[in-house]
Amino acid sequence: MLEGIQTDIRVSSHGEPGLIENSINSMAADNDQDEHHHDDVVEHLDVIDPQIGAFSNLTNAANAIIIPPSSWYSRKPVVILPTLPRRTAKDGAEDTEQFEDSLDRHVDDVLKRPSKARRTFMGVWSFLKTHFQIITGIYGFLVVFWGAAIVIFLVKIINFHNANTQGFWVEVSSQVETGLFTLTSIGLIPSRVLDTYRIWKIWMYKQKTIKLRAKAGLPQLFDVDDLPDPLYDPNYVHVLTEEEQKDLHRQQRKFQYSQTWYRAHGTETHRAFPINMALWICFLNDGNSFFQIFLCGTMWGLNRFQRPAWSTAILIPASFLCGIAAAVVIWKGGDRTKRVEEVRERLRAALDQTSLPRDGQLQQSFSRLQPDLETSAPPPTIKENGQRLDPSTIEIDESMSIPPLNQTQEKS
């Protein structure tokens, strides 16, 4: 089982980690000083694999619109990756160029044959097969079914040739649709209001950080949505007060727990989620609840003979479209955070068994190059200030490092 931030993945394994897992584990070990740099295999697959990407997007949309956070259950589903058989060579034997590890074969197949449409449909199917998402799928089907029924009876695609009977079935469809909307739109009002308050405070801290940095003559952040946190960036110049910084950290942590699509900080696989888009998602969810309140008042406060036709014609689509728009913004925002090219190059390098230099460390420490004393040529003579030096006495610092790219950009 591979555990991720938003999704867990189950993949067959022979016990020993393959090239991909070894490479990602080594990067995680190099970044253990940063608690928020918890990238793993799942996060990398979310970027390059349309199946995992579609699965994560649907899960995040369901968690934001339908399934509230609770300590009674986990909203993090498990997706099972298909096991790719090893290809056979022309002589019938196993292809020796194939990878031993099933995860390596899967990543290699994704990189060489993306098949975005096919893998996206696989992600949708994987989503519908999980426990909670079966309920989500049934709920979504009922909403679409009874919404379509309203239109069918209104435009008389099914015509009873009787005004009273036709109006009765329009009423039944509208009442069922209102009831389905009420389960989530009204039931989740407390959590939606609280989430809106939290992201509003985060947005205010973002605006305040930009203004204070400009006032102090400091360069603006490389990513204005990735607000510095003393817990992760102790050497960074912070412009907020200590209390404001603690409050920002608390709001980000609680908001990320409630809204699984939100990322407060960037990692090697994802950028921070755009705060403006996060604010719009919460406003759209609030709009869904707002229109539903008026819809319930008109549907259950007036009978079908007293109720004006324009009320349901406006309120039902408005409530429905707010939910759909929130899901679309979650999907677009999630795609915007992915570092696709960087992750692809990193995984290709791992499969090619090439060690590309990473920020913060050289490929290999020079002092670990141990020559074969029996076969190697004698060491060259080194002179300093006219004096002969013994190479064995020269000390080479093993902590030599290349400055990370983000630090060089900040200093410039």
C-alpha cells in the first residue's frame, strides 16, 4: 500500500522497492528537514497518470460538495493500479529489458503511452468502485435523472395530454430534486461557512504579506500563494507578526483538513493551490446553499398552484450550477498546481538509472571515489607555493553543495 496525501494506491509488489520508489524515497530522505515536503509515489503518479489524476479530482470534488470531514471515517479512498504483465521477446522468453518491479513497469507505460482518454475513464471507474464513492455516484445519478425528468415533463417530451397530470409529474420531479439538493446544500452549511471564514483569513494574510513586503522594499514572493511559514522556512524574512503567523498556520492546517484539494505549500510535485481560486470555490459552495434556502422556502412554503413558475426555473438551475462550477474550479486549480514536466523528467531519469543533480547536493561526493590501489596509476604531484604536497593529506569537504534554485532566485 502506497499512502498519499489525498489518495492511497494499492499496487502489487515483490517486497523489494523498484527504481521509482527508491528514487523518490531518497529524495524524501534528502528533504527531511522540511516537514511539508512529504512527496511520495502517489503524489508523483497524480501528476503524470491521468487515471490517478481523474480519481483525485473526483474525490476532491466529492469531499468538497457532498462528503463532510469527520473522525468517524476516512475520506481518503484507495485505488488499485492494474498489474502490467511482462512483455515477451520474439523468441518467447521474457523481455530482459522490462522492469522487474510492477510500479516501474506502470510508470514506464504511462510515460511512453499516456492514452489520456482511456486512463481517465479508468480513473472514473476506479472512483465509482470505492465504498463512499458508490454513494456519491448514486447520488449524482439521481440528481441528473430527476433534473432531466423536470425538463422532460416541462417540454412535454413525455406528454400526458392532460394539464393537471403533466403539472403533477413536474411537481414530483421538482420535489425530489429539491430534497436531494437539501441533503448537502443545507446539511453542510455550518462547515461551508467555517471554511469560507478560514480561506478569507488566508486571503487577507496573503494581501497583507504582499503590501508589507512592498512597503519594506523586499522582493515579492516567487509564488504569492505559497506564504512563508517559520516552521518550514526559519531563515526566511517574515513580515507578519508572530501571532498572525501562528493564526495563518492554524487556518491553513484546518482548511486543508476540511478541503482535501487545498495545498498550502508547494512541494517537488505540486505548487501551492491558488488562494484566489480557493476563495471562489468556497463562495460557489456558499451560493449553492444560499439558493437552496430560497428554493426550499418556495417549494415547501407554497403549493404548485400558488408558486410562481419563475421561482423554480431560476433557483433550481442556480443551485445546481454553483455546485458544478465549484467542481470545475477544483479541477482547474488542481491541474494548475502540477509540476508535470519536472516530474516526468525525474521519473524518466529514475527509470534510465541516471542520477541527475538535485538542488542542494552534488551527484556524488568526490572523497568517496576510492581508486584501486593495485591497478591505478600513481597520484599526480600537486605543488602549492613551490612545495610538494601529498594528495592523501588533502581533505575534501563532503558537504559541498549546489545552492537550491529558489534560493538563487530570491537572492537575485
